[in-house]
Amino acid sequence: MRNRFTGAMVSAAIAAAAAVFSLTVMPIAGQTPAAGRGAAPAQPAATAKPGTRLDRIGKAPNINGIYQAINSANWNLEDHAAQGLTQFWQLGAIAAVPAGMSVVDGGAIPYKPEALKQREANRKGWPKTDPEAKCYMGGIPRSNYMPYPFQIVQGNKDILFVYEYASSNRIVHMDKKSESPVDSWMGWANGSWKGDTLMIRNDGFNEHSWFDRAGNHHSNQLVVDEQFTPRGNQVAYLEYVATMTDAETFTKPWTIRMNLYRKFEPNAQLLEFKCVEFSEELLYGDLKKKTE
């Protein structure tokens, strides 16, 4: 599993480097980052103030920007009540789970019986069993609604998604559709425009990522169809819809819906969150030399 993780990280890094040279990056309105130690690379400044209509790159809407979900979906995609985490009682309310409404159409995820048992096992082992605790990449769709911002870098062809959590990324292949060379945490994305909606089909996932902290999971047969639709003046938010299909795990496809809100602060930028160093005991504790 660790070898597969390392391979995925290397592939992601190579892909990101390739994207830097292949993308024709458009300006991001209202985002001129402050300089400082540890800051992310400067974002391109806006050349003109956008109007109330959608800015465009060719015929496609310009969705360049930094976005973040404001909900409790990363805790649990389904309805859940507020609760304390008894294993972290010393933290009191700081470690409490906030209540949340389901973002799943119909309210519940349609698991097959054996897959439902696996979810319960995942929950019993939490947080050690959660890939997020070990700084593994979030996968899709989870990376879009984790409690960290992400950035869309849109050029004339391919589109790059960069996520603050675990410094992960993915390229959406718009010009030439291709197949995944290997299963990975973030999968393989091919996209197209349908009117003003960015449509992305993702496959080529490994089976290790979760959908949330509640143990909701999938197999390596997962296919995720995403829709990003810009809404509001100057693209105030993206209406996000994702449909999951996995015949090994679910009785039928199921869909989640939420809004992803754009950051308009003058100094909005992604910062580094390379979390491996905070997860070393979980990742490598079993390899430490035992002392008396």
C-alpha cells in the first residue's frame, strides 16, 4: 500500500509539472497574494475588473479561482447528529462532531449488505482507519469538500485542480481523452463543457480512499461523474454535483449536491499543508525500534 501511495505521489508531481508548461493560465480576479515566508507561489493578478456577466475563456466560462466547501460533508455525507468523541475527551467540545444534513439525494447511500458491514468496521476503527488521518490524498469527490481550500487553474485546454490538503492535485484532460495508466488516489479525469457546466468523468481509482470520516467507502471500480456550474456574479460559487457508480459496493448509482464558495479576499491563496510529518506515528510507528 505504501509503494502504491509513493507511486501515486510521484505521478501527481510529474503531472503537475507538465501542467505548468502546458496550461495557458488566465488571470484570477481579485487575487494578488501577500508576500511572505512560506507563502505559496504568487497568483497572477487581475488585468481588469470583471463585470456582472461571466468572464469567458473562448466559449467556456472562466472559473479560475480558489473555492471551499462550507458544510459538514467531510464528517459524514449522510444526516448526522452532533456528538462527542469519547476517545478525545480531554479536548471537550473542540473534538465534537458538528451536526449536518445529508448531501446525498434520497438521504442514504445505497450500500450492498457486505459493503455496509465494511463501513461499520471502518467506523469502529476511526480515526486510525481513516486515510485522512495518515495524510493520504483525499480522492474524488472528497477532496472538493474537505475543510481546506482548493484552486482551479483554467487554461485554453486542460484544467488543473490544486488542493491544499496533502499538496495533492489532478489534471482534467479536456483536449485529448485518455485512459488511466494505473489506479491512484485521485483517479484519472477527462472533461468537457456542456453549456456553462464543466463535466468531468473520473475513474482509475484505487480502493483505499473514503468519502468522509464516517467510513463511507468504495472499490477500485468507482466511477465519479462531476458537474461544476458557475453561479452568481463574478462566479460567487460553483454548484457541485457528483454521481458515484460502483457495482461492487452499491446497489445503484447515487448523487451528492452542494455549493463550493469562491474566495474574494485580495490576498486569497493556497498555503502549504504537507501533513505527512504530523502522521509519522500512524504511518511508521510499527517500524520503530522497540525500547525497554
